[in-house]
Amino acid sequence: MTVRDTGSASDDASATDADLARRLIEFIVSEVAVEDDDIDVETDLLLTGLVDSLGVVMIVEWIEADQGVTIDPGDVVLENFQTVGAMLNYLAAT
């Protein structure tokens, strides 16, 4: 499995967001993904089956520990965790 370098989640994303995206993708590739596919910020992790429900829990725990935040269980929905980009957008909005 490889991490594709596609830049930041959006054109105006800061270096911090790009670093978080890179580290999150590395975590998903090494610890969570159940398939051997390329992953970037726009890869659909859930509908493709790359990440299962246990993987989502692992991602949420990693984000909480890494970012020092608490994610409301009600916010763990497809639109917030479908892609790494969606996760970054969710974090930026909270």
C-alpha cells in the first residue's frame, strides 16, 4: 500500500493541515486499511471498503490523541469520515 502525494486537502490548506493529512494517511495505511490500495486525501475509505467500522473507531481515537480533541460520537458519520479530506474539513469546523 502506498501513500500518493497529492498535496494538501485544499489549495488554501496550511502546512499544518498538509502535515496532519500526511500523518493520518500514514496511520491509515499502516494500521487501519484492509486493502492494499493507494490512499490520498480524496480516496473514499468507507464505500470502497478500505476502512471498516473498527477502522473508523481507530481513526477517531488516533485523531483525538493526536489533536487533543474529543469527537462527539454523533459526528462520526459518513460525511465527516468518508475521506481524509472530509476529516480535515470536520476538524477545521469544530
